[in-house]
Amino acid sequence: MSWVRVYIHLVFSTKNRQPFLNSAELRKKVFQHIKSNADEKGIWLDCINGYQDHAHCLISLGKEQTIGKVAQLIKGESSFWINQNELTTEKFIWQDDYWVVGVSESHLASVRKYIHNQELHHSVHSFESEINGFMKKYGWTFLKEK
């Protein structure tokens, strides 16, 4: 029997950072659906939350799961579900790209707290400043597409 415990913090935004998820009620409905769908697909989604234009997920990958496949399953199905249920006035689309880092067991509690406190966090910080902070913290730079 294999034992795997690899946690990742996955962040993805709406297409062009449009504030599609513009109410707490809508976000709750969408994030509950994503959690339920992840459970059905065997994805251990520890917690999820976000704000008007993005979502944060803490995920423990299974032994046969890849970051790309998990992101695709979560984003693709939720986009389809949001549009099928006409939860937004315009066609809902997640951005193709995403941001992800590994999370050590010693940091799980602080990442959970960070994810659960997105409403409060974004009352002070924009998503752009949040991403810029991550970029600086992890030493990343934007790559220009050709």
C-alpha cells in the first residue's frame, strides 16, 4: 500500500480577473459545489475560499494525481456548472493559468487560516498585490508569451 501526503496551495482567477463571484452568497454556492465535485472525483480538497475574481484551494494530491489534472478537473467542471446553472449574467470562464506551491505539514494551519480569511484579506489587499507578494516571496517572474 502506498502512502502519499503532498499538499499544494492552488490559486486561480477568473478570465481577465472579472469579478464574476461578486457576492458572498454566490461564492459560497460555487465553492461548496467545487468541494462536493472534488470529493466525487477523489480529490482531497482540504479547504477552498476566495474573492470576487479568484479562488484558493488547499489540496492533498493522491498518488496518481497531477497538479495539472486536478486543476483542470476543478476549473473545467465548475465553469461548466456555473454556466449551466446561469449563476452569472455573462459566460463564466476561469483563466487558463494558475499559481501553485507545495505546502509543508508545519504550515497547513497557517495556509488554512489564510484561505478561510479571504474576505477580510481582500478588504485591505487587492488580488494583484497578493499575487505580487507571492511572486516576491517565491522569487518568481512573469514570463512573456511568444
